[in-house]
Amino acid sequence: MTGTGELGASSARIKQLRRLSRRSERSERRLFLAEGRNAVEAALEAGVVVEVFARPLRDHLLPAVPDDVPLTWVDERALKALSDSVTPAGVVALCRFVDVPLEEALVGGYVAICADVSDPGNAGTVIRCADAAGAGGVVLAGRSVDLYNGKTVRASAGSAFHLPIATGGDAADAVRAAQAAGYAVLATAADGEVDLFEADEVLARPTAWLLGNEAHGLGLELAELADHRVRIPIHGRAESLNLSTAAALCLYASARVQRGHG
């Protein structure tokens, strides 16, 4: 400890927590770090926080921490050691894993299935969009990025704690499970036969949006498993849309039809 009673970056406790930057360590311990007021507040509400770490005298950065959750003061270097961002957000929570079995993420009128989505910012933003649109859940399947990657958690802006998320498993198995659960699986494709703006009849039933890798899209075999291939019309000269932008448009299209705001 430092002379002010704060944990320093060289303390054994901080060094142990630093190991959670490795996916293998997170998986083995089923623990991860969530950074920033929004994420920590959402994690506290979800009841998955083991401990909170913060700088003293920065109450504006700190959500209300229940008495039964340990709050540990750390110095600036220790806080930076717990963060993988350029500018630490001022508060970090040690959290238990929140992922659920696949069947628990396939709930509600519409869900998102990410297949081999590799960018943590995109994955986190898809989760945030799904939460905002009122989706039932999200599946990160195949070789998708780790849900507990620091960038994924930050990009979700707390939404990783708001809705059920399943991780791992084969993407084709996720598609088949969604179909068995009564969902029409809709693959996003630039040359899809269904126009998103003319898809209300399809969107009126439970739908699972199948989203592919940022660079390569969906593999042919996976795309062929879908019930429909849906294209988002591009009226300008842009070649394509960012994955998370496309996900937002598709999820909100489902929300518009199923929630009666059309």
C-alpha cells in the first residue's frame, strides 16, 4: 500500500488483477474488469460485482456502491494498470462472468447472432444497439471476439449487463437453435433478395439477425442456412455500411414492426 492507504501499481493485488487482461486468465477464473461509471453502475445493478477500485476524492466518477461490495482505493498508477484505455475512466469493477447458455439468449421477438465478429468495438456496439432496440438477446458465436475484452465491455456502454448474451459455440449450431426456437433467421447481405424497407411481413414474426465478419461477411455455407437474405438499400455512393450500423438498422426495423411504431 502507499502511505495514503491506497493500493499502488506494484502491489501483489494489482499485479494479480492485471493478469485478467489475458483471455485465458479470465476464462479460467471467470472474472473480468469493467471500466467506467456506466459499466460499473450497470454491473452493480446486475449484482455481479466482486469489488470496486477507484481513486479517492473523485465521487463524481463513482456510482453508489452497496455496503456489501468492497470498495478499494487505488493510486493513479494502479488505476492505469487496471485499464487498457489511453485515458482511464476513474473507476474499475471486478466482475463475475455474465454470459448465459444459448437457449437463454434466444428470447423475445428479435435477437442478434454475431458470427466471427472480430472487432471488439463493433461487438460492443452491436450489444448496445440490441439493448437500445429492445432485443431479447445477443449471441457471439464462432470465432467472435471475447465478450470480456475491455474494449468490448466499454463499447457496450453498460449494455453487456442488461440483456442475456451467449458466447462461443459454432455459428451454424446457433442458427439451427434459433430456427428450432421458432425464429426466422435473416442474413444481412449486399445482394439479398429481400429489401429491408419492404420486409415488414418477414419482420412481423420472431427474427434472428445473422451478422457476419467485418471484412469477409458471412461464409457461403452459413448464409445458406438462413431463411432469408436481407439487403439494406444504399441510395448514395457508399460501398457498404459498418457492421454495427447495419445491425442497428436491422434491429430497429424489427422493433418498428413488432412494437407497432410503423
